[in-house]
Amino acid sequence: MLRWGMILLFVPSVILVTLYMLEAQDAARCVQDLGSWDYIKGLCDLSVKHEVVPFMARHGFWVNAGMLVSIVGLMMTTWGMILRGMGTAKDEA
């Protein structure tokens, strides 16, 4: 349970951050080329300026689902640590 809890705790966050950074990298390249990033279409537009639409607003379901899975993973990890216990003390000689 501890191993699956850790997986569920960290994997959704890593996936969401990776997707966010890939998109941010594309947007930065577009702005560097004097364009405007269209967040809705995911394209660089050199003629029209577009407003910034947050990642959460565009992918709300996936962000919320990922955070929910992370919370479940946190609970599984905590429960696994409680069941496993602190272990036995080592003799120091």
C-alpha cells in the first residue's frame, strides 16, 4: 500500500507540471518571435494579440482529477506508514 500510495501521490503532479512546462515553453518561443500565443487553440499567432487563459481554466477537469488522485495517494501513504510502524530500534554499541 505504501508503494502505490507514493506512486499516486507524485505521478499526477509530475504529469501536470510537465504538460504545463511544455506549453509554457511553446508560448515563450512564440513571444520571443514577436507573436502572441493563442492558449485556446495552442497556436502562435503573429497578427492578433490573445489574452492569457490559465492552465487550470483550460484543463480544469484534469487538474482537479490529478489533485484528487494525489490526495488519495497521500492517504494511502499515510495509512501504509501507520500499518508498517516505525520499525525496531537498532542497538547502538
